[in-house]
Amino acid sequence: MTGIEVSPTIQVIAALTASALYIATYLSFVRLLRYPRNWHMPSLPACLATGGLAALTVALVSLSPNGIHGIDTPALVISAGFIAILFYIIAAPAIAFRPASRHIEFLARHGDTAGLWLLGPALVAGLAIPNIKLQAVLGIAMAIELARVLRQRWADRRRRLYPLNDRDQSVLETQAKGNLAAFRRRHGIRELVLSNGAASWSGCGKGTSPCPFNLYVNRLGLNTAPCCRQHMKDLSHFIAAALREMRVVHWLEGGTLLGAVREKGALLDWEDDVDISILLDGAMTWDRLAAGLTERGARDGYYVDPFEKKGFISISFDPPQPWPFRWERNRFRGEIRTDIAIYRQAVSHGERVLERRSHKGAMPATESGGYGVPRKIILPTSTLPFLDGVFACPNQPEAYLNLLYGDFRKVEYTYVDSGPAKARARIDTGGDPLVR
């Protein structure tokens, strides 16, 4: 014997410690994905914390079993490479919220099961390298991936069929160039059900995974799925009721206001979220607002995700999940949600404005580095019909839309890729091409 023999008990403890470190790293990473899927870069401290956990996991795995011979190089290489590849696969759906490269798009499209592609390599590596800590990390990682897929498959049994209206069908057939079966197969559209020449949609619900409509709407140019439209409507009414109950000044924003005005109270056909703005003023502070919405979301089954430093709150149709599953929602490619932007009163270039931190449309910059709208365009708020209800809106909604988009009466397929957008334009304009 060339070194100190390590007892089986110590080896088991080391393996359990390595597994716990991997679980902590995984949870930290999927929580980090809340930023890119909300169009923001994660903070440096959050990135360092996740990277530190990953480094600790690899360091523990790569230590030789007897502690005398230094580094177990094969275990170091395999554990570091395995975690890097698996986390890249896990991150793909969140990264693909922005225009992405072909391989990111491919991984995102298969994000529900892509983690299990590493099952074979993990099994081979675990058998080839007699390192119990490496085997434990590989085993727990694959167990997490398998459990997630099984939970998702079980939940998706509760999907129900929604009919496609004439408009949805027309857009679908245009983008598919008349061959719905080939289009469905090529893009992996599992929700599209074809039977006896008729098309319907296997819709998402509260307990299922969401439709990946970031792919279907933005990349393929389809209409928002009928289930997602219904859920956006329900979510909009929930938030409006909550804000009225809390006596918060609010109004429809962006593309949601555009649909309410231009489409006579309906969502845009390709809507991918609902935009509502809030004025923080007087007794309504950020903490009070976030706590009030979180409490109501937990009560009524909506997930509330505040981003104080970014100045907005994301509220999703899916219900809050118990720990440790609450952050795995960040792995889905798509969610039905409302983005709530926070405004505050300010003065810019001698004019009273309502100011937000993030950019929106052509909203002008303010002296303080934010973006603002003249106060008189918004306050006092007015109302307009929207989604079979009455919602608060800016005092001058058309002036507001002109400031954000210019000629808002002209249809522009914002966030839809150029190829599918041109195909959509031929439907809307009767054959006249539309220039974005």
C-alpha cells in the first residue's frame, strides 16, 4: 500500500458531500437563469457565487481518494467538462429568448429532454473511472434530469385540445407552405395535433409546461397559441384587480396598449407578454408593492418575480412551486407573463415626466439617465375596453403610442424574425410586402 487507506465510511461521506455541492450548484445556476430569460444580464456577485460552487464541486471530486497523491486528473477533466456541457444545455432555452445561433436554437428546441443525452457518457465515465465522488456527481445530475423529464411528462398529460380559429389556421398554413405535417415534424411542434385533415392545439395549463411560444411566435411567425391567449387574458384581469385593490396608479403599456387601441380591445396576434406600468409615489413604495403582489400571487396561483435593481416585476401564469422546484421554471422556453415596469415622477429638461430605468420603444432619455414620458400624457389615467373588461390606460393613449412607436397604425412585427414576418405580411396586407 503506497498511501493511507481511506475507510468506506469516509468515502461515502465524501460522495454525499460532492452530491450536495452539485445540487447547490445546480439550484444556484437555474436561479441565475431568471435574468437572461427576462432580457437582463445576471449580476457579477450571483455569477461568482454559482461559479464558486461549481469550482468547489470539481475540486472535491478531483482530490485523490487517499488524499496523498494530489489530483485525480481524469476525474477533474470529466467532472469539469460534464458540468460545463450539461449547464450549457440547461441554459439554452433561457439564452434563446434572444436571437441565437443555430446550435443554441437546436438545444433550446429539445431543452425538455436534452439533459438526458448525457446519460450514456455519464454511465461510461462512471464505470471507467473508479472515483466514488465523480460517480456520485454524475449519478445525482442524471437523476435530477430524469426526475424533471418524468414530472414534466406526467404534468403534460393534463393538456387539453383547443380549436384553432380561421386566423390562426391561415397563419399556420402560410408559414408551413401548406404542408402542416412536415412543418410540425421539422420544428418539433408537439402541441400541433393533426387529425383527419383538421388542426387543433394541445394547450398548456396551470399544471403543465408552457408552450414554447418564443420559438413558435418569434422564430416561426405563428400566432400566439389559443391557450396562451386565454391565460394572458386571465393574468391581465388578475393583475388589474390586484392593483386596483392596492390602489396603485397603473396603465397598459407597450404592445399591450397597442393591441387595446389598434386592435379594438384585443391582444396582438403575435403577443408574447402583457405590459403594464406602475407609478410609485407617496405611500406606495417598492417593498410594499412587491410584497402585496407576491402575497396575492401566492393566494391566487401566480408566480411573482421582483427585480428591484432593474425596476420591473415579472408575474407569470404558472403557480409558485415548493422549494427546490421553484427555480426550475427558468429552464422552460416560454411562459405566459406580465412585465410590470416601475415609473417614478421626475423633472427632465424642465418638464415634468414619469421616468423608468429600462428603455422602451423610442422613449426619450431623461437627464438622470433613465427614460421618460411627459406626465400630462399619462396622468390622470383614463380607461379603455380590453379583453372583455375595462383597463386603466394613459390619459392620451394615442399620443403615448406615437411617442413609443411613431406611426403605430402601421403594422410592424416586432420580435418576429424577418422571414416569417414577410410571410405574415402577405396575409395582413393582401399580398403587399411590409417593410419593418
